[in-house]
Amino acid sequence: SSTHPDMRRHVIMTLLDTEQSYVESLRTLIQGYMKPLKHPETSPLCDPSLVDEMFYQIPEIFEHHEQFLEQVQDCVNQWHDKQTIGHVLIQSFSKEILANIYSAYIDNFMNAKDAVRIAKEAKPAFLKFLEQSMRENKEKQALGDLMIKPVQRIPRYELLVKDLLKHTPEDHPDYLFLQDAQKNIKRLAERINKGRRTAEELERETRVMQEIEAHIEGVEHILNPQRKFLRQEMVVETKTVGGKKDRSLFLFSDLLICTTLKRKSGSLRRTSMSLYSTASFIDTSSKYKFLWKLPLEDIEVVKGSSNQATNRENIQKTISRLDEDLSTLGQISKLSETLSFPHQSLDDVIKDLMASVHRELADKQSLAFSMTLLPTKLELTSTSAETTFIFEFSSPDTRSNFEQAFEEAKKKLAMNKDQWDPEFLKAIPIMKTRSGMQFSCASPSHSCPENTYEVWVCNSDGYVGQVCLLNIRDEPTVEACIAVCSARIICIAAVPGLKNRERVGHSSPSVPSESNPTASTQPQLHICISGSSLELSEPPAVPAAELVPFDSDDTDDEDSPSPSSTLQSQASHSTISSSFGNDEAAVSKDMATETTSSEEEQEFPVPSSFSADSPMDGRAMRRSSRGSFTRASLEDLLSIDPEAYQSSVWLGTEDGCIHVYQSSDNIRNRKNSMKMQHSASILCILYLDNKVFVSLANGEVIVYQREAGDFWDPQSSQTLCLGSPSGPVTKMVPVAGNLWCGCQNRVLIINTSTLAQEHSFQVSQDSGRCVTSIVSYGKGVWIALQGSAHVRLYHASTYESLTEVDVAPAVHKMLAGSDAIIRQHKAACLRITALLACKDLLWIGTSAGVVLTLAIPPVSSSTGLGSLRAPLFPMGSAHGHTGHVRFLTCIELPEGFDVNFPPPSESGKFLTRRDSARRRASTILPVKSNLLVISGGDGYEDFRLTSSSETVGRDDSTNHLLLWRV
């Protein structure tokens, strides 16, 4: 019909007008507010970091919409009946980067508003500037009105496209384009709305907690990212000594606080919290003084005795019988009046009897009445303090509502505890021998001395590479820090020792591998290396542990221009065997770890790989990370050094050198067994199927093979040109028998036998973001991209994208108690810096210093997009770093190996529910194996403490290792 083209043109003109207005608002934000604040003509009006916070992502949004506006304008200029605009909408709104920009803006929106508030409070001149800028801009729009526009804009496109579709015939060339565009915009709007709701809810919860903390005198440390306020009740406590006292109870998701109550006269100290729903606002007309707090799991409601109902029934029956007796006595009294014989004595007896029955009846009725009133009282008992509290509520309803909320909170708490509860053991500071030293990577290394387990931790400042040895003999201690080279150590990895067939027949039992019959006499070594996980074509009887690489995060090393790399290494039962016949493998689940560094946008993360094995008698071998020996040096070494049969630790450096160490004694004497020079920085080394894959910063991957199973032969090495100097292979990980290589925003799948590329797929549409972390676990592969706070799950054999998890909401929750400026800064540049997969958990390290875990969902051959249960929510650990998480690694200690971890000193502070529950549980449950997860990073922070308390003044810059037991 003729109305269609007219209506279509009308809707498109509306789109053009609103887009022009939106772009103008964004331009005002940049030209009228951001630029003058960034480059003031006179003295600065506010702190530069606050300016970055206020206008975070605005320039990127502006650039996108400026281009989009140009394309819409072109369509309008060339308008005709068959003109399409859907293709422009698809092109603009299907970009992954746009979703990331808007999500980041919305996640940060509350922080941006906070930044404006802080700047206003700090300088009156800033307030004057805002007023003047508002008067000067065309629309006279205040800063707050302009800042909200991006939040409101995307839903507006949804309505416009819906209108366009309504006026576009199905046979019009634009119809299918518009349908696609509608889907893209809807998906974007949903993602943004979800982010907005989460941010608002989080903000609300934090404000409620801060308000409560401000109103209760003497209470501290209740601001906890996992804690929610549920309700407040005014009650009367009945005490055996001292009569009745007014109290106020504050019920939280994991805690009950009791305060004294003092009605205030006069004005309120702070504004009321009644802006929140009635179920969760506190009464500010009273003064509260802290009395005690108890974790919910330590409190039980004392239920009425089972015969209480029976007693009530018996009393009712007694009352009925007494009523009947009174009636009978009344009749007797009337009958006695009919007697003509004098009967005074009878009347007296009847009178006395009636008086007694009345007295008894009054008692029973009073008792029955008090029993019906009993529900206003609630008796609570504390298991740890062995005390009982009796509280009287204002009505039976409020009592039963409180009890219901209390029981529900306890039930939820128990369910969450069943999910994951790693036990935090210790924070170990590593003092710097030079300022500027930062962790880059780490690897467990088991050495010869009886019952010693070591983790090698690499430290660098760009000029010196240093290895710190963490000894886990009794109590974990750092034994030595040794300078090993004059370059930054990018990666560390373990390569299994050579097989010495003469040294095999020892008496202790060994576990043969089913997948390699020729190695069946060899004891097997379990290795866990960060960054990758191992898959066997025929799984052995004992599950193999996986070697995974780590990436280190070197964000602050601006003087290190070359791409940092991630390493991954892993081993299967058949390819790794110990050099000692009396090592027996402990059963371990598959593990994969990888640390990624999140560097400035133009740099790649530096990964490193680590491996861990678990021999029963502690005489474990060392594994080496990526690297290759030169043939001559190895033969020389073997002729003079029987230690060559051990596994070794390899360090890869930024200047292209690999240093190989045979044992901790060697490194303590500063002797490396050999040194290999490459033509470019080593980004990644991976041992797999008797080959070592080395990824270089020039885009090449060198493949070394062991000659006759004994020597690494550089002469027979092959060079694969998989990447380029601008886009090298940044990550390698073994998946289902193949090698997955992360190269820019793509994954290349290499057959390890033929070394041919079998498949490749794109992880993101933005070629500027390279793959910085990959870990494989079961049939799933987790991938994170440079500068991103999202981790994606891919299917190991169909390569299908199964789900994507945004870690930002969980991190913001953990940072809720931090100082506003710090919180804003961390939220603004949030990204994933390390991944580790072990024991059905994905550990995620972030640039904010928060360590998260995610229960890994089971992935089967048939799992496809949308078939995973429920959305996945990461949980944060209360313990983390002040700065970036630089690496994650784990080490498995065999059964029976006792490590003495003194409990973290709580100095009388209240333990959270998690800590106390964990301690009780750990005394009951037999520990099959000790898997220690270790994170390395800048500083140490307990996120349960608010920034105003003892965290102030701590040494943020000291590198710390944090240890958890899983």
C-alpha cells in the first residue's frame, strides 16, 4: 500500500533525528565536560583519575555512533522505495565490541556517578564548572542527564526497528535484514539490562550495609560482598537475671547481630533508609549499641517440646471437665434448696467446692491463655557459646515471619556451602630485592630430597630475572631468591625426564599406563601445568593430571615492548614417566592451569606454564617447561651428569633464551645445565606426545622431537609458520589429542602427528583482541581474550561456543567495601589475567586482584548451545591481591603428606561463616589428597574488611603468594 513507503520514511527520519540528538549529547559530554576537565586552563578542578572514571567508555561510544549516524544519513540521502537500512543496523549492532563497550559503561555507571559526587565534595570550583557548562550547552543539559543517555539509548532502537518492521512488507528487500537486526538489538538490550539490574542491586545492597554500619555503635567489619541484609526486628529479651531488656535484632544472610536499643529524642543522625522496601530498612528513630554477633550456622531455634501440643489438649480437656463440674454443682445447689430439712452444712460444702473449682478453672484458663500467647517468644541457642537467648516479639506474626526468614537464610547458606568452599591457608609475602620486581609465572617442581616439594616462582623487573623457591616441607616458607638471568622471565615449564631403562626395576609399586604398553614398567608421573589440560585417546586406569601453563600479567612493565607469552604444558600417562623407579603416582583429577597477563591493549599477556607431580615417597622428578636442548650439549651433559635423567625446569626469557635447570641444588649454585638461544622472545612452550612445541614472538612455532626417545635433536626440528610478528601464537594447549593454538582472535587446531592444521575458528570479531588464556577440562575449553572480563566455553570436538560468563558483577560485589576511588579504577580496567582448571573448578584471576571460582558444568559429546543448565555464577574468595593476579598454579601433594598450615591469625576478629564451617568440616572429613592452589600477585587484601579499618597502611606493593587447599 502507498502508506508503507511513507511510514517507512517517517520512522527512518525519526531514527535519524534521535540519532543526531544522541550523538550531539555524547559530543557535549566530551567537548563540554571531559576535555576541559582533562586539560584545565587554570588549576585542576578534579583528580584526573576521577575524570577517567566519569567518562569511561564515552569516547568509544561516541566514535561508534558517529559512524552509524553517517551511514543512516547516507541511506536517507539516497532514499527510494526499495532502500534498505537493516544491513546498516546489523553491521552496527552485531559487533561484539559494541556489546562490550556498553556493558562496561553500564557496569561502571554507579562508579561514574560516585566519581562526580566525590569531585563535588572535594572542590566547590568543580560544582561551579558543572553549572557553567550546563548553561553553555545548547540543550542546557546537566552532566547527570547526559550520563544517563547511553543507558537509555539501546531500548529506543528496539522500538524503532519494531516500527520499521510493521511498515515493511515481507517481500521488501529490507524485511529479512530488519528481522536479523531486531534479534541483534534485542540481545544487546537484554545483556545491557541484566548488567544494569545487577549494578543497581549491588549498589543498593552496599548502601544498606553502609547505613547499618553507620547506625550501630561499635559494630565493625559487617560489609562483606557475600552478605545481604534481610530484616530488622525490635524485641524484648527475657533474662533470668536482670528482667526484661529492649533489643534490636539485625538478620543477615549469614549473621545475626543483637544490639541494645535506646529511643532517640530530637533529630535523626542520618537520613532514614525507608527508601528501601519495608522488609529491609532499619528504624533510624533509635540509637543502637552493638552487643554480639553470631554466624547463623552457630544458632538454632529451640522448638517447643513435642508434648507441648498434648499439654495444651490436656488443659482444654481439664477446663471442659471443670465447666461440667461447675454446672453439676449448680444443679446440686438448686436441688439442695428444695430440701425442707435444715441443710446449712451441705450448702457450706457446696459453696467451698464451687469456690475451689472456680479457682482451679481460673488457673487452667490463665495457663491455656499464656500457651496460646507463647508464639510471641522465640528461643535461640548458640552451639559455640553454649548460651540461650529468649526474645519476645510484638506479635505472633512478626515472630513467625522472623523465624521463617531465619530458617530460609540457614537453608540457603547450607546449599551455598555445598557448592565450593576452598580453605584459605596462608598469605606469604616475598620481599623485593629490587624495587619494581613483579611475579611473572610459577611452576611446582619436585626435587630429590625426601619429602620436599618446591614451587619455583619467577620475579622480574625487566633487567633481572629471579627465581624464588617456595618450600612446602612442613610449613610453606620461601627459602631463597636467586637471580638467574639479565632479562625478564616470561615463562616457566616442566618437561619430564629421559627414560633410563637401566634404572627401572625397583621394588615399589608402579602404575602402568594402558595407553602406552611399552612404558608399562615405568612408574608414571602426574604433572599439572597451568594453562592446559590433557586428554588421552584411551584413558588410563588412573586419571592423568594435566599440565597447564600460566600467563603472567605484566601490565606495569611499560619498558618491555615484546609480546608477553603464555605457556602451557601437559603430559599424559604414557608420555611422562618418572626417572625414579620407586615413585608411585597418586591419583589426581585432571587439572589445567594457565595464567594470562593482561597487558596494555597493544601487548600480549605473558603466560607461563607450571607442572606438578605427586610421587608417594617425595622423590619426585622435576618437569621442564618448553624448550629444546642442543644435541651436543645434551650428550656432554649425559656423559658427565647422571642427573640428566631427572625431569628439569625450563625458564623462557624475553631475550629469546631458554635456561634449563636439573635440580634445586643447581639453581641454588646458580648453575644452569644448558642454555639455548632463539631468534625471538619465547611466548609459549608445551610438551606433548614426546615433542616440545615452542612459540616465538616472530609468529613461528618450532617443534622439537626426541631422537630415539632419548635426546632432543634441534637438527630435526620443524618450523611451522602459524602466525606473524604482529600476530604470533600466544597460547597453546592440548585438547582431545590435538594442539589448540591461540593466534590473534582465532584458534588453530593442529594435528600433533602430521603437524597439519585441521581446523580453525574465530573467537571474536575484533582482531585487535588476541587469545590470552586457554584451559581445557573434560570436553570443554575455556578461553579469555585480551582486555576482556568475559570467559567463553567451547566444545572440544564440535568447536561450538557453549556459553559466556561475565566476571564483572562478581568482582564488583567483592570490591563493594573498598575505597570508592580504588573501586572505580579497578572496575574501569577490569580484565581476566589468569585461568586454572582443577577438581571441577575453574579458577579465574583478575586485574582487580579478586580470585574467583566457577563450578565447571559437565560437557558431554552432545552438549550444544543452550543445553547447559542455568546461568553460571562465579564466586569470589574473600582473600585476594591489592593489585593484579599475576599467575595461578596448583601442586598436588600425595596422601599422607602432612603440611603444617597454621590457621590464619584472626586476632580475635569474628570468623566468617565460611571459615568456621570449613574448620569444623576439615576435622571430620578425611582428606584424600592435598591439592594446593597458589595465586601470585601484588599485595594482599582481605575483601571482608572495609577500607577504613586495618587494611589502611599495609604494604600494597609487596608481592604475595596466597595458598588454598581444595
